[in-house]
Amino acid sequence: MVKVVKFGGSSCADATQFAKVKSIIQSDPARRVVVVSAPGKRFKDDHKITDLLYLCAAHIKYGVGCEDIFSIIRGRYNDIVRGCRLSIDLDSEFDALWEKMRSGISADELASRGEYFSAKLMANYLGFDFVDSALWVKFRFDGSVDQEASYEALRQAADGRGVVIPGFYGVMPDGHIKTFTRGGSDITGALAAAALDADVYENWTDVSGILMADPRIVKDPAPIRYVTYSELRELSYVGAQVLHEGAVYPVREKSIPLNIRNTNEPDHPGTMIMETVDDTQDNSDTFITGIAGKKGFSIITIARTSLSSEHGVLLQIMEVLEKHKVNVEFILSGIDTVSLMVSAAEVSNRLYEVLGELQKKLKPNSITVAENIAIVAAVGRKMANRLGTSGKLFATLGEHGVNVRMITQGPDELNIIVGVEEKDFEQAIRVLYDSFVKE
């Protein structure tokens, strides 16, 4: 068995966290490929190393000295060296980096050094080999990753050994360092897992998996034990803070399970994300996997007798919205009405132009706009073919004084989405959690 494991910034913040990582790696011989982030915050008002490196890049750009900031960065790594009693000395590399900063260095290359030095130290600490991501993560000129070339390069570089890989960056065809977007170490880990056909990709962070609801809204929400990739996409789409799509696609493409774990609670099983989950794995009684939502929508309702039965009406509506670059999130229709849920931010500066063109094209009896709308979704693979779920959800919200402005269910029956007024957003999530999860 091969497990590719990725540790986030909080897991690499200092010598104490390094020791936790080492214990996790040594507890399972299958964990032979380790991807690390740059050191994160050690405490609330601390700084992430990547933030400090970007700050250095900004200072360089505008001709401002950054010696003090660079000294803080160097000190953080040397603290880890001393705390872990490592045999490696990075001072010569820091000196070389400083000289390069003075003569000219790209922001991407400078920012990438956070992961680079973190991986150097972790490899020394674990007794593994260091494999630079510049040797195998290969970008095309358009910024996309050449997966075939990258996978082959890593297979040759890793070759069954214990290796530590820096996350977050790769190399352009001309040899220049390029970084992913923030959080890109997750993408590096997923690419490594896919390249090596790992049995499991473990993503270690500072939370024990994905929670069933936002803890800022619901007190102590339960963690999700099992979730499918499809459910994860639904939760992400409606506002849940989960992994970036780029950190999921490579492993989903190869049906590799993704396990979200907590470095500070290594015995907790976390959340297992899989292509399919059967009842022998997840025998819980709860049929909702998670509840999520987001604010910032408006509903445009167009009314005219027999409007929805006329050919080409939706096409005309979509042409107007496409012209103004307004994306339609959901469409609901009745005999005489069509309602469109759109992003309030997208439509705000062009609302009257949009309404005017719709009025001219369709000549409706009325066009109304409901603003300050939020969506709340209950997501769960077990909802499929479960009779009465939509009715119960609608009734439960009504009993608690939440006015539902719209309700829709996806054709795959993975979710039920309701539109509510923004003032009822948090209440709606709490009501659904208490009614469907705690019951």
C-alpha cells in the first residue's frame, strides 16, 4: 500500500508540529511520500511564512528594504532546526537567496521558497530524500499542468523511496518557477497521489475532517465521516469551505480516496471522500451529509400569461443575461412566470439595463426583483428516493418562521436548495441541522 500524505502550514509551523508529523509518518510505513506547506501561524497574531515572503516581494518591487522581514523568515526555520536538532544548515542557501533577491527574483520564485525550505527540513528530520517540485510539476505556457509529463517525472524521481516534496509550485517550460494559487500545496499533494496511483491521499490539517455545518452558525457541528466526491462538489458550490477543485480533480480522476485528517488529533479518522460510499461503510441513520449556504443573490421574476409554454422564451432571457455577463444560478418556472436567481454582485451595476431589455424583448405583464436573498442547501446521497423530504424541509422552516422564497431539487437528488431572505440565513441553517441531523 502507498499513501501520499500532505501536511498544511499549521502542521509545519514549528518544531513541536514537526514532531507530530514525524510521529504520524512513523506510525504507518505506507506513508512514504510526504508533501509539505510552508510554516503557518504558531499563534493568533503570528505570520505565515508565505505572507512574509510575498511582503518581501512587494518591498523589492517598490524599492523598499526588507532586511528585517527576511531575518524573521530565516529565524523561523533556524528555530525548527534547533528545536528538532537537525543536522542540516540552511544559512548558505538563505545567503544565496538574499543575494538573488537583491539582484532580481520573481515573486513566484520567492514565495515558493517557503515550501522549499520546509521540505528540506522535513526530509532531514524524517531521513527521507528531498525531491524538488521543480523537477516534476511541469506547467504549460498557458498555466495548466502537463499531467502526463509531471506524473512520469515523479514516478522516476520517487521510485519507491521515502521522499518529501515541497508543495505550491512547479516549473514553466522555460525553467522559471511558477506557483499555484494560495492553498496550492493541496494541489501538489493530489497530483503526487495521482502520479503514484496511491491507495489513499491523506490531507493533514488542523481540523478533524469536514464539518456538517458552519461552526460559526451551528454550535459544535458533527464531522462528516464519509462523503462522495459528488456531494463534496455540491457542498462547495453552495458555499461550504472545502478543498479547491484543483486539489480534488487529480485524485477523483483515478478514484483515489481522499482522507482529511487532523495533525493535532491523529487518532481521529477524519472525513473520507470517495467516489461511492456503501451502507457497510457508512451505517449512520442521518440521511443528510451536510448543510451549507451563501448570501448575495437576487431573484428576477418575469410574469405573463402562458409565458413558460412559449417557444424560445428562455433562450431570449438567457441571451440578455449573457450579453451583460450575468450568470443564472437557478431557474424556476410556473405556467405564467419564470424566476431567475442571479448573483446580486453581478447584476447590481447593470440591473436596470437588464430589466429594460427583458421588458423590450418579452413585453411581460410585470417584472419584479427580490433582493437580499440567500440560498441554503441540504446535501446527501441518502436523500435519493426518500419520500417526503422536500415537504418536511419546507414545513420545518415554516414552523420556525423562515420564509422560503424558492425551493428546488437537483435531478440527481443529491440536494434540496431553498432560497430565503438573508436575515433568516443563519436561522435556516440551524433549523435544518437541528431537525434533520440531531433528530
